[in-house]
Amino acid sequence: MYLDVLLIHPPAVPKILGRPYFPGPVSQVSIHTTSQYIQVSQGILSIADFLDRNGFKVLIDNVGE
């Protein structure tokens, strides 16, 4: 597969004193939630959409999943 642009989204794990700091109320909403922030931000989706509309082949690789 030929790509013009590869956008990589790394997971973010906020750490204070070596452990995840804010699993918080988000982890109580769904049993599938982890302490990593793995959702792709709207900004990276907008960049990919802009590039795609201008003729580039774009792939977003979400490393957290």
C-alpha cells in the first residue's frame, strides 16, 4: 500500500510518582477503559481529512490500540 502521509498517534499515560494519575470517573463509565488516553484527537483527524481532500493518501496509526 502506497501512502503519502502516515500520522502516528502514540498513547499518553500521565504519570505522577510512577503510576497513572487520573483513571478517574472515565474508568467507571466503561469496563473497557484503561488508564491510557488512546482516543485520536479531533485535530489529527482534521489534518488527515484536509490532506485526503487535497489528493494525499493518508493513514492514521493509533499505536495505543
